Amino acid sequence: MNTPKQYRYFDLIMVLFVVVLVVSNVASSAKIVDLGFSVFGVPMAFDAGTILFPVSYIFGDILTEVYGYRRSRRVIWAGFFSLALAAGVFALVQALPGEATWQGYAGDAAYLAILGGMSSGGIVLGSLAGYWSGEFANSFTLAKMKLLTRGRWLWTRTIGSTLVGELVDSAVFVAIATLFGVFPWSLFATLVLTNYLFKCAVEALMTPATYGAVGFLKRAEDEDFYDRETDFNPFKV
């Protein structure tokens, strides 16, 4: 009987991944940031979660590169259900009656304006669908590129997989959120473009840190997984 290999840092990375995911989605609901300039005539404005969300893709790259697609798939699903749970809690809090003093200095209107997006259909569906499709696109692309490059040129697959995953994520999230009226259609191109450019830029800038983390984990875990016989069905947990 083969004993499953034990890893020292896998659980820690999974926890950090989930925390980054949930916090970035709360920030996304809370504020839209305007940098005050335009690219090709498109204003550089983005939801605040964009500041932190790219870090989840860096974690995703590290997980797939070191531990393989199958273990990364479990982490992606853990993040999915954690995000769904957070949305459910925010929806429950929104439905509960507010205390009189709280209604005086804050109130339901303030809650809805800042955190209502985390419990509204548009943000929740957009976040879940964008996250799920983007993360799996990222992990699948990186795993396949690792085989094609025979494990060389890590930067090509961390950046290449992000270009694919972030495009899918940004387009799906903004499209669904806009369809549900969370964002106006006038901001569709701005939000997709700025989200995509910003996230990809963060990934590129973080490449040295990604190299360091991957190198450390491969040595510490004695693992460098290649998905040669992996079943890439995203629905297996």
C-alpha cells in the first residue's frame, strides 16, 4: 500500500490562497479605484480587489508548478467553496434586521453600498464563474506548458498561463457583473482592460519572487511534479 506523500508547506499555501481570494473579492465590492489617466483612450479605473487578486494567480502558478494540477485542483475548489460561503454569510447579514443605533450611524444603505456586492447575484456569480474558469485555465495552461518546455523557462509558463487565465477571469467576471447591473455597460471595456493589464503586470513584476518561492518549495518538499498522466477534468476533487 502506497502512503500518500506528506508536504510541509502545501496546507499553508492553500490557506494563504483562500484568504487572498476572499479578501480581494470583499475589496472588489467595496470600491472602484481611478488612477487618473487613460491607455488608448480607456480610463484606468478598476475595482479595488484587482490590487490583491493577482497574488492568487501567483499562488496558483506555484501550486501547479511544484505540486501538479491534481493538487492545485483541490485548492481551487477549496477557494471556490470558501468564496461561496463568504457570499452566503454576507447575504444572511444583509437580510437580518439592523439594530437601531447602528442604523443611525451606518444603516442598511451603507452596508448595501459597500458590502452588498458580495451578497448580490451579479458580484457573487461573476466572482465565482470568473475565478473558477480563470484559475482552471491558468493551471491547465501552466501544466501543459511545463511538459512542452520540459521544465525549462519557468517565466514563460508563469506569464503565459496568467495571460490566458486572467483574460478568461476578467472577461467572465465583468460580463456577468455588468449583466446583473453591478457595473454600467459604459465601464465594461475599462474594467476588463484595466483588470487584465494590471493583473498581468503584477504577475510579470512578481516573477523573481515566484522563481524564489518555486525554487525553495521544490527543494524543501523534494517535489517537481510533471502532469504526464494527469486527468485534467476540473470537476474531479
